[in-house]
Amino acid sequence: MQNKTFHDIPLAVLDLAPVLEGGTPEQSFKNSVNLAQHVEKLGYNRYWLAEHHNMPGIASSATSVLIGHIAGATSEMRVGSGGVMLPNHASLIIAEQFGTLETLYPGRIDLGLGRAPGTDQATAYALRRTLNQRVEDFPMQVEELENYFAGTAGVHSVPGEGLNIPIWLLGSSGFSAQLSSQKGLPFSFASHFAPDNTIAALNLYRDNFQPSDTLTEPYAMIGVNVIAADTNEEAKYLATTQQQQLLSIRRGQPIKLQPPIENTKEAWSEMEKAVIEQSANSPYTLIGDKEVIRQGLEKLLEKTEANEIIINSQIYDHKARMRSYEIVGELMK
């Protein structure tokens, strides 16, 4: 991928349907529709929603339902999961749900799969009723899902059987990278929250890739946190929302998405300040104006040789969030 520039790279959106402090899930869904329509006009390639549970600030728990809602409100952009946490579900249910989505919106649905529960242990128990199923069973579940789509399972997925629904594997370690390479599937790495593992996972995926009917060569997407604004000062201010969210998760007390704050000294301890600074200084977290974002993305492309970039922007003010994606979209032109 030598000499490839940012202009050649498809862009995607990762939306967690954030529930704002003082807001409701209903407003979150309206914001998601508004954002999806906005980025589609800007030329974004795909729009993914992520499964999380028992999180006050994330409304995308019924992921397949929300995917249908977004697909119905847009016309061309691909819409999918980033991802569905497969161990939380029976593979047949996911085959039927995404078979339904693909039937309703042909050629526009992606099925990104993760193996983490996307929640805490108590909620995982509530979702699955048993914790006997291990994450190590994930490859078997993926194969079962593929068999439903291929029509080679003993049970028929209606709809779903015979449909060509792209399956992606998502991960933050080498496990899914290895499995993606073995199965010849596209791979999306969560570098936006596991930056230190990114290069090793991408190398593992590419070095061991086996061509398949799906792909003849590796296709890797990386996740990047982007807080873009018209000035660096505004971007740094907006980024305090994402920083508050990060600390709330680390404290084990997830909260709704908080408005940005001016005085951060009172918001976190010295130890927590070090965590924030480490996150803000990650090459996979870009905070600044258009030029800062452009330079950061170009460096990431040179470093990772990614085929596609999926952007996560946890910004409290909806108009500012729209503007952030707009700034990145302007770089595509």
C-alpha cells in the first residue's frame, strides 16, 4: 500500500448511540439517524453500531434493530454491526436477524462479530442464562453462523440462507486476528481502545492470511478516536467528554455521556490524569483542528497500512459531533 494517501481510504463511522446526560435513548436514536444521513452525504463508506449492555450512556444494545432503523433512513451507505457480540446469542438468531436485514436492504448490510460479552459478568449471565459457553467456543459459533448462510446446517435460517452477508471479525488482541486470517475474512482491530496491540495483531493477520471465496488478500480496518473542531482549543475542550467517559468505565461506574468541562483538575486525580494523558497521546486518538487530524491520519496510514478507518467520536454536543465528522470528511476530497 505504498504511496497510498488518506484520499484513497474509505471512512466508516462507529456509533454507540450515546445517551447524553439530561437526554434519553429516544433522542440518541434521532441523533444517530441525523448523523448517518449527514455522513452518507459526505461520502462515508459504512456506518456501524456496537452491542453493549447495562451501560447508561450507550443505547445500541438491540443492535440489529437499530441497524434496520439506520438503514431505513439512508439509501446507499453500508450499515452494520461493529459488532454483535456472538457469545451473547444463538448463531441461528443472528443468522435470521441479519438475513432479515439483508433481505430488507440488499447489498448494504455488514455483520461484524466480536467474542467479548460487551458488558459485566452479571449482565452476561442475564443475557445467556449460563456462563458455560466460553469465548474459546467463538470459532465454532462463527462456523455455525456461516453454515446457516450457506445452507449446510441441519436447520434452515429463513431468511438468511443463501444470502451473501459480509462477515467481519473484530478484536482487540491476536485471537480474532488469527481466526480472520485462517478463514480469509476481513478484520477490524479496536485500536481506538487497544492501541498497543494494533501492529502485532495486524501483522499476525496479514502474515497468516489464507485466501478464501470472500477475500483474495487481507483487508484490515482500524478504529480511531477523532475529536475534530475548527480550532485546537475547541477540540481539546470537546475531548473532555470522552475523557470523563473513559474514567467512569475505569472506575467501574459507567455514566451517561457528560458535557465537556473547563476545569479538569477537579474532575480527576493525579493518577487518573496520567491515564487521560496516555490516552490523549495515543496515535489512535486524534484531537485537534483539520490539519492536526490530517497529519495524524496520514501517520496512522503509513504505520498500519490500513485499508479502511472507522472513526469513533464521543462528543456531547450533537452539532459539534456532526462537525467533527464533517471535518474528517472534507479531508477525503
